[in-house]
Amino acid sequence: MKPAPSRVLALMRKEFLQIGRDPSALAIAFVMPMILLLLFGYGVSLDARNVRLAIVVERPDALTAEFTAEFDHSAYFRARRFLDIQQAERAMATDKVDGIIWLRADFTRRFDAGAGAPIGVIINGVDANTARIVEGYVQQVWAGWLAARAHAAGRGPQPSLAVTAEVRFNRSVSSRNFLIPGLIAMIMTLTGALLTALVIAREWERGTMEALMVTRVRIREILLAKLVPYFVLGMGGMAMSVALAVYLFGVPLRGGIAVLAATSALFMLAALGMGLLISGVARNQFVAGQIAIIATFLPAFLLSGFVFDIESMPAVVRLITHVVAARYFVAILQSLFLAGDIWPVILPNAAALALMAAIFLGLARATARKRLD
Amino acid sequence: MPAAADRGPALRLEGVRRAFRAGGRVVTALDGIDAVAARGDVIGLIGPDGAGKTTLMRLIAGLLRLDAGRIEVLGIEVARDPLAVQARLGYMPQRFGLYEDLSVGENLDLYADLQDVPRASRPDRYAQLLTMTGLGPFRSRIAGQLSGGMKQKLGLACTLIRPPEVLLLDEPTVGVDPVSRRELWQIIGHLTRDNGTTVLFSTAYLDEAERCDTVLLIHEGRLLGHGSPGAFTAEMAGRSYFATAAIGRRLLQARLAAAPGVIDAVIQAGHVRVVAESTAPLDAATLVAGAPDLRLAPTAPRFEDAFVARLRPASAGRRAAAQAASPAPTSASPPAPAGGAVIEVTHLTRRFGAFTAVKDVNFAVAGGEIFGLLGANGAGKSTTFRMLCGLLPPSSGGLRVAGFDLRTAAAPARGRIGYMAQKFSLYADLSVRHNLRFFSSVYGLAGAAQRRRIEWAVAEFELASMLDATARDLPLGFKQRLALACALMHEPRILFLDEPTSGVDPLARREFWRRINGLAAAGVTVLVTTHFMEEAEYCDRLAIMAQGEILVEGTPDAIKRAAVRADRPDPTMEDAFIAVVEAATAAAAAGAAA
């Protein structure tokens, strides 16, 4: 027997009425993404700014003053002068500074001699990520200073020292532009899975599912009627998140809206499918929430390449990332936001999403029974 | 109607068996149920909580698989074609299966769509159902804001939206006030009479059996009896008496319960109801010692007598042991001086936002008295209780327990209170021994005193055989005994019991009340809430609560006497309850009109 449209429509209407009356679904679809976006957009940054730097100059002179002034003028550093390296190291040990720039007594002499002036750079490696960024910045300052000096001296740029760095795709080198597209994938994972898993668990808790099951309704009608309203809601949350990203955080959106909408729809289906699958096992909202977070959000957070680079993971973990739907969506979003419609990236990832959506929805349908056991 | 064409009874159960896996254990919920029910009958599925009633309902509705056996509904085997059965069946699960965010009308629309009720026939059907349930004026009200009784009727209306041939109602009267209960039975009478609907009605209230055509009596997953309620009571003919004597009915009841040839003795209607082992007449002169004026008046048997008679043989051993410990479990401390009020409640009010849960409640309980709070779910009993235990501050009003003002000295007052919560609130993962040890330590007992008290509890509540069993695995009656033992560890002078007997079988209930009577005799003041009307009669005094207010307070006899009318010379407690609630509703309506 085919699904009866009247029954599916009746269930969908009920779902929308409930969404309107009980704000918890709206909170998951709109308020939670907004809070996460604001939190990550404003609060979390992988950029090193205001790095506390100790500068030790053993024999100050005009040259060292000129060089260290570069750090004072940089937006990335907050420089403090120390008289000797021991003091600076103590400051680092007590976490008062993040790095030390150490110009030894022979700095100016060796520089003038053209013998290659050594700069001691000591970086607090506790936070490896920041450490690498600081290291890079210091080198940039050094290279920039050299180039400026050479230019001022009228000698023209020295090819052997010239560093030509060009940043592509994220020209302002803001980690926000890279994080927010990934974050949208996280949010959509959570909304999609949590929304369906929770509302179905709620029906179990309140005993309404039991009442539904004894009516003429078919199980696939129940699933369809859950899928459509929460798809609409999830896509609404998605649209809001994209709007916040572009208009509030100024993240560029270089790809086409239609491509974004189509790939988001695929991902949303996969997330909702996971939610439906969870709802088959979890019959109360607490358990459903726990499973949704552990089985969907955490893997998406850790294994999607959103923060942690997949390429640098061990081979086994890299293999596991292939079953995390968010991984494909993160790749698509980062490319759509920062690069544009790069088809060689979008097409294979979209195909993977379609496959995962089909698998999750198929499993949800196959395991759902019009029975309590 | 298609029903006329096919053959077969409304319901046929053959060797129905179903077990569940809970943790590592297998629990047999139903074991070998055989029964046949005729079309158009009201079939009562009767047994205490945990008997297997809901499992049987779900099996019949095709929501669970059978382990063994066969179920046919209207001649269709459920396991083979659940959809065909579901198309002709109406099922109202516990808690009514309503969408509480939707209005009355929206719930009806939803179920009408799900049951493929043609649009053209809906206005008539809705009008009919709304009239029948009295929900007409509330069509746009959100279901969650309806009272328990109205929810029950809306649930029923949704189930009936497409007239089912077989209607399954799973404990529709639990937590519903007696007035709504009575109205539900009127609707059921209507359905079977006018539409020929077969109704399967599950309940833990034994008194509802007498309204059914056939009764399936189940207990611990087994069928104890199957037949008309008349047949059940007929076999008890000549075995029931009302006993009276000058020694006071509570003492008389304790002695009669232990007397030879007596299988049951409970307080009812101002007398002690006695059920004899056989039809051989009881000799009033020699039955109990110390009551030479004992008179026994034969009375008509009731359904509960038959249930108790059937349960007794299985638990004869336990009973002998229980009665050896009679008459009274005593607490070591001397009785409190009688007369003075131990619990005093004056103008007690509790508001939650705009909602007033308890409104201007006044009562006083004397030492050694058993005081009952009677009311449906949501009447304000539990809120009152929590305030009395110092767990919830009152919005206004005075509360004195054991001479302490609960607003200023909650801690010392609590030290004198024993509290047994409605739900099993012991540590389910601990053994009986560890629970006793834990609760006695919590109450400050240690060393020899603690050992003595635990020994007392083990002997008094007959827990020795189960000392090392995990509390979770105990039978319900045992759990309840353990809970009471834990509440009594610190020898409280006041005992608060919140719905202590819900879900336990009639025998365990009797045993429980025997202990409570013993405690009261030893001077312990007992405050108990219940929704079992007949239990109200075991109290010295009681208050009937509805919507946060005390409607009437007095002895059970006085409350019943006030309900006497020409057409109702001997009202039951339920009659009295309904009369009181109806009078209050009428007064409120008159007040609103004026």
C-alpha cells in the first residue's frame, strides 16, 4: 500500500503545530546555532594576537633598536624588554610571556659583517598551535625588516633573502573565515540529528507513539512526516547561520547559493537520517540527546577536518573519518565560502553525502517497526 | 458492518506467553493465558500493577510479539496481520496518548485523519463525541491544560473517532477522580449497548470488576480466574460477614485476621468485614478471645473476597508467619500522650506562579491517630505532604509538626518524621542489608544501637530470607516492606506515607495496613494519602481534597452519613466522595453566577 497523503499531511500539520507551541524545537534549530556561532565567531580564534613577547638585547644600539621596534609596531605582539635571558626565561616559566627574542652581544657586529646575524627565538611550546604561528610571525617580521632595510639602503631587494608570501583564499589570514564554514557543518549535524531524535523520543515518553502505532498509519508515513518538517526547520537554521556568517562576521561566500543550498540539503538528509536511526534505539529524550551528541556531534567536531587537519591524522583515524558525513560537508563549505564553486572538490564530496544520506535513511526505514519490541 | 460477516469471538487467547529481558534477567510477564471473550461484552482485565495487564493489551494490539501462543481478534490472528486488526481496533494507552500541545479540536482532527474518517462524516461524529464526553465547550483548549478526567475523556474520544469494533482501554481510571470514573463507565455502557462494541478494560481497582460482563483476573502473569463477576462472588456465598464488638474495630480486625477459619478481615463501613475459609458457619462466641459480645451478620460477598480467597493458598505460609508476629509491631519508645495535636496545619497555601496547588488548608492530627488525605491526582495531596516534610516552603500559612514550626525549625522536626515516598526510593542496586545499614546510618544510628534496630527491622518485616537480595529484584510487596522498615529506622513519632499501597496486591495491602495499625496503636501518628476509596475507611479521620482545597473533613462514618439520601441509604466512600465534589462544584457555579 502506498503512503496515504492525507495521513502524512495530518502528521506534518501536527508537527508544525507542535513546533509553534513548544519552543524547544525552534531553540534547537535557531537559538543554539546562533549561540554557537557567536561563541566561536567572537570567542574562539586560532590566530595569534597580542602574543606576549620578551625581548632581550644584550648590547643595545641603533640597529637592535630598529629591529625590535618592528615588534612594538606589530599588531600581533605585545613586547616587553628584559635585561638578561635568565629573567626572560623565568618570565616564560611563570607564563608571563609566550616567547623570547634574544639578540646576543655580537648581533650588530655579525650583521654588519654580513656573516648572518643569529637571533635566538625561544617559544613556549605548550600550545603547539600558537607556537607554530608565533614562529611564523617572527620569521615574517625578520624577513620584512631585512627587505625594508635593503630597500632603504638603496641596494634593492636581495633575491637570496626575499620571501614572497602570498596568502590565497583567506586573504585576511583570519582563522574565523576558516572556522565558521566548518562550524556551520557542526551546527547542522547537531540540529539535524538532535531535532529528530529528541522529538521522536518525546513521543515515546509521552505515550503518543504507542497511540499512533495502533492507528491505520504506516511506519513509513510516521518517518516521512518527521523528516519533512525538521528538514524545513534545519534548512531554516542553515540559512540563518549562513546569513550570520556573511553579514555579521564578514566571511566571504564565493560559491553559488544554489550549490550551497543543494549540498546543504544532502547533508541535512544525512543528519536527519542519523537522528531517525537514533530514535529507533533511544526511547527517552535524555538518552536520545546523549547518543546524538556522542555519535554525531563529537565525531563531526574531531574528525571532520573542521579544526584538526585530517591529513595529519594517523592512517587508521583517517580511515574512520570517511564515515563521518560532516567531513564531506566541511570540505564543501570551506571550498564554497573561501574559494568558490570548485567542482572537483564539490562533486565527489556531494556524491559521498548523497550516499550517506541514502544509507542512513534506508537503515532508519529498515529498522523501524510498527511495534514496541 | 463487516463484523457481522466474519466469524469468531471478539477475542481468543491461547497459551499466551511473553517474557522480557531486563538487565541480565528474564522476567516472565505473561505465562499461559487462555481465554475467549464474546462480542459486545465488557471484559475486565483485573490485577495489581505488574500483573501483566499492559503487556497483554499491547500483545492484543499487535504492538508486541508473542513468545508462544496465539491471539485472535475478531477471528484474525494478530501475529499474521496486525494491520488488519489495528484497522478495527481502538486502543487507548495509559496516559491517553494525547498530544498535549494540541487543542481538543486539533487532537480530534489528527486522529480523524490518521483513521481515514471521511471529511463529510466528521461534523456529526465530532458533535456526537463532544456531547458524550462533555468536552463541547473546550474545543479550542490545549489538551495539556485539561484536568485528568477531561484528558481521559479526550483520549477516549480520539480512540472512538472511527467507531472501533474492539476497544482496548489500558488503566483508564488510574489517577482520575471518582466523578470522571463514573462518567467513563456510563460512556462504556453506552458504547456496548448502542454500537455492540467489545471493550477490554484493564484496572487495578477490584471494585470495577463488578461492572464488567466477564473478568480475567490476572496475578503475576498467570490467569487466576475467568468468568462473570457474579460467578466469582457466587462461590463466596455464605462466607462473608460483618463483625461488630465493643473492643474497637481496629483491635477486633487484628484479632479476627488471626482467628482460625478466617481468611480475610478488613475494616469496611464501620464494621469488620470477615471472610470465612468455607461455608461452615463461624461461631461468634469462640472466634476471638476478649470479645464476648462479638456479633456476626452475614453479608453479600464482593469481588475482592473472591480475589483474596484465590490468592490465599499460594501465600498461606507467609500469612502464618505474619500472624505469628501479630498483633502489633511496636516501636521501642512509649506512646505519645494522646489528645494533643502532633500535626497542626493552619491556612496552608502554596502557589506555583499563577497556579495555586494548595489553597487555605487546615487540619490537625492527634498523637496515635491515622489521618488520611483522599483525592485524585493533582488534588494537592503530594504538595501538602512535601510542605509537611519540610521539603517545600509554604507560600503562606502555619505548619507545626511535633511541636516545631517547620518554617523556623525544619531540621529538628524532620528528625521526628519517617517518610515513605510514593515511588520506590531506596537504592535499587544495594542489597536489603545494605539499604537498612545505610538508612540507619543516615539517621545517626551506630554501633550496638544500629545493630539492634536492624535486627528489629529484619524480624519485624520478615526480611531475613531476602537479606542479600538486591533491592531491585524484590517482589513489590517486599520492596514496600523494606521501604517502611527504612522509614522507621530512627523510631519516628510521626509517619508520612505517600500513596504507600499503589501497585501492591490486596494481600500485601492488608499486611501493610496491619503494620500501620500496630504502629498507630503504639502511639505513632500516621498521615497517609491514598486514592483507594476503601483504604480511606481504615483511617480514624480523613480529609477529601480536590483542586487544592479540603472539601470535607471528619471520620469515615460521618463523611458517609452526610451523603445519605433516600435513594442511597448506605452510601460507599466513593458515593460520599462524589457527593462532596459535586456539591463543591455546584457551590462554585452558584458563586460564579451570583
